[in-house]
Amino acid sequence: MLKRNISLADRVKAGNEQIYYIMDALNEAINTGKKVRFLYFEFTAGKRKKLKNDGEPYILSPYTLTWNGDNYYVVGWSDKHEKIATFRVDRFYQVPEILPDDAIPKPKKFSIGEFAEKAFQLFDSEHANVELLCENSMMSTVLDHFGSKVKPKQIDKDHFAFSVEVSVSPTFFAWVFEFGGKIKIVNPQSVIDEYYELLKKSL
């Protein structure tokens, strides 16, 4: 059923043909409110698969599947991390085992939309309120990412600024960088310093 309804880019499909069955199992666990157990991997420099977590399985209470940054992710409560975490579906080593254990209930105030807004490409890190200074041409880009709740204030005839809570991570800094100075971090100083250090390392 999933295979009829999901289109995957060749690079993803070729890397993990099991992805349809993995998503099917995750869907079933979400719908039945059960935990899953799975092995998760990363690639070594030699392009070999290496199991994370010292080869021990992760236990997850899955809440939702989402598409973000050209990849499918499952979002849920991780027993290991003791918080909401995300895992790339194509990095599952095999089809997850659905456990008889009931899933840990989703936190009452949890919203996948808000979570995805703050966690760029679902790379979740420490959260902070940041102020961004933007050229007027960036308004559509800002609204596309953060939504209509953004409250911009006009700084001058060419710029506006707004504050937003984000996950301060390399993916957030990469998003700022891709606009070539049209979006700038102006507060807080700690985030500016972290961005500056990342740029120095890149240089």
C-alpha cells in the first residue's frame, strides 16, 4: 500500500530498499500505540555501515512520520535519550520490531509543526530565542519557514527584523548562511559567537 503512494528519489531508494517495509511497520506502531525496537546505522569513511549506540537497539515510542530536508524521519519518545528525538527512516538497519509495550504518551503540548520549525532539518539541539535582521526580499522565505506567526518590525526602508525560537544547530547556521548576508543574526551574542566560530572552522 505504501509503495503505491510514496515516491522516493533514486539516491534514497537505492540506498535502502527496505524503506517501504520500515515505514509500514512504523505506521502500524503509530496506529496501534506501541513501541518499536530497531538498530540504527551511520556510514564510515569507507562507506561501510556502522551500527550506532554500540550496536545496541533503540527503543522508540513513535508519534509521526514526516518529510523534511529531502528525507523521511520518524519522531517520537526515545528511551535512550529520555526525550523526543528524530531518526532518519533510511538509516534503520532493518525493519523495526513492534513491541507489545504501550508507547509512552505524546506530551500534551507537543506539536510536530512547531518541533519541525525550531529543529532545522529535524536536527534538534539547544533552543534559543534569536533576533534576525533581514532584507525585505527575504519576507517570503521567512514566512515559508516560520509561518504567519512571525511578527516583523521594520528597521529601515530596506530591512525588517523579527525574533523566533530555534534549535541552535549547524543546520540553522547553514540556513542563515545560504542567503549570503541577506539574513543576519543580531541577538543574542552567544549565538553570534557560535556562528562566527563555525565560520572560522569552515575557512
